[in-house]
Amino acid sequence: MMQSLQGKRALITGGSRGIGKATAIALAKEGVELGLIARSEKSFDSIRLELTDLGATFITAVADVSQEKEVRKAVKDIENKLGNLDILINNAGVGTNGTFQELPTTEWDKVLSTNVMGVVHVTKAVLPGMIEKNRGDIINISSMSGLKGTKGSSAYSASKFAVIGLSESLMQEVRTNNIRVSVLTPSLVETDLTRGKGSNSRNPDKYTQAEDLAEYIISQLKLEQRTFIKTAAQWGTNPF
Ligand SMILES: NC(=O)c1ccc[n+]([C@@H]2O[C@H](COP(=O)([O-])OP(=O)(O)OC[C@H]3O[C@@H](n4cnc5c(N)ncnc54)[C@H](OP(=O)(O)O)[C@@H]3O)[C@@H](O)[C@H]2O)c1
């Protein structure tokens, strides 16, 4: 029997666009109450309308996940309004382009502070509430680039490898608190981050869409509490 998600409370970082937005909408349809974090108030415009149309309960908070103080405040505001969180989806992430020799240190700082320290700050803020409840789900979005380095992706790849390492260690530490930590390593998904990157990028049937990933996340969250998927790699079937 799958468990119902009705009435659960989820925080999604980067919940305003792309994979985070699609996941927020899919969770809202399951009756989940939402806290969404992104850096710009404006980026919430479209999801706000869609969630209101669905009659969803949600709160948006502007914070940069790389900034610990901003994260603590945003999580506090969200928990004050929704209560302790059941689900955390660490999804906010940024990319960068350039070979190792081209990439300035400032780009390394931006990518690592968002993609790695962002996960650390948000998880640190949310975890105590989950431990108190003796239950929770944390899904960290890494990438296929977290399994394999490719030309021009040293900083992004390093950040996504780090997400896998920290997720697996955290998983081992908190499974005794009934907290399920899992990590997803999707290949190309058509979003603002990747638009135009695939050779067939104008053909939505050729690539995994954000909604497909959201559907997978829902099915994973619905698994009986006694079991979970540790890592999952969602790929496009025939993107050629
Ligand atoms: N698309 C792909 O092919 C793909 C594949 C594998 C993994 N991923 C991973 O999936 C995640 C989501 O990617 P996406 O393609 O959906 O990206 P996207 O369309 O660019 O959306 C990124 C989201 O994160 C927010 N965000 C970015 N930096 C932030 C920060 N410092 N603090 C708070 N929010 C921040 C953005 O809002 P603001 O700009 O307003 O802050 C936006 O809501 C990322 O971690 C990415 O690495 C993507």
C-alpha cells in the first residue's frame, strides 16, 4: 500500500521554476502544504497563480540558499506558518560554463556555495524538526554530472559529486531517526538551466520534462515508510 501525502508539509528550494516548480505543483495536487524558497520574489509570479488556482496552501520565502542567515530566517518563517516539515527537496542549483582553465575562482565559489553549501544550510535548518518528529523525507537533486565528469563542467560536476557524498553520509546517520535521505541524478531535463543544450531541445518528446521528474518524486515519497530509494537516475528514453 502506498502512503498518502495529504496534509504533509514540504519545503522545496528553487521552487519557483523548472524541476522545483513542477514538483511543487505535483505535491500540491496530492494535498501537500508547501514552503517555497527562491532568490527573487518576481520568479514566484507564475507558480503563485497556479497554486492559487489549485487551492493549495503555500508560502513563498525569498532567500539565497548559499547564505546561512537568510536560510535560517526563511525556514523559521515557513515552519512558524506551516509547522515542522515532513519533506525537504533540496533542488536549488546553478550551472556554469567553461573549461577548468577558463573558470574564474568566483564561478567556483558561486557554484559550490549554492549547490553544496545551499544543501548544507537548508538541511541543517530543517533536520531538527524531523528528528523531533522521528520521521521525514529529504530528497537531494544531484545530477548525472555527479556521477561522471565531462569537458567544461568541472565546477558543476564537483558540486554534484559532493551532493551525493553528503547525502549518503547523512542517510546513514539519520535512517535510525526514520528519515529517508535519497539523491536523484537526472540526465538532461528541459528547463531554463538547460534550454537549447540538447541536440533535440525543441522536441519535448525527446527529453525528460520537469513534470516527469516530479511524477517520479511523488511515487518515491508515497512508498511505505519502511522502504526508500537511495539513489535514482532518471534518463530520457531516446533523446537522439
Ligand atoms: N535541468 C537539468 O537538466 C538538470 C539535470 C540534472 C540535475 N539538475 C538539477 O536540478 C535542480 C533544478 O534545476 P532546474 O533545471 O529546474 O533549474 P532552473 O530552471 O534554473 O531553476 C532553478 C531554481 O532554483 C532557484 N535558485 C537558483 N539559485 C538559487 C539560490 N542561490 N537560492 C535560492 N534559490 C535559487 C531559482 O530561482 P531564483 O533564480 O529566483 O533564485 C529557480 O527556482 C538543480 O539543482 C540542477 O542542478 C537539473
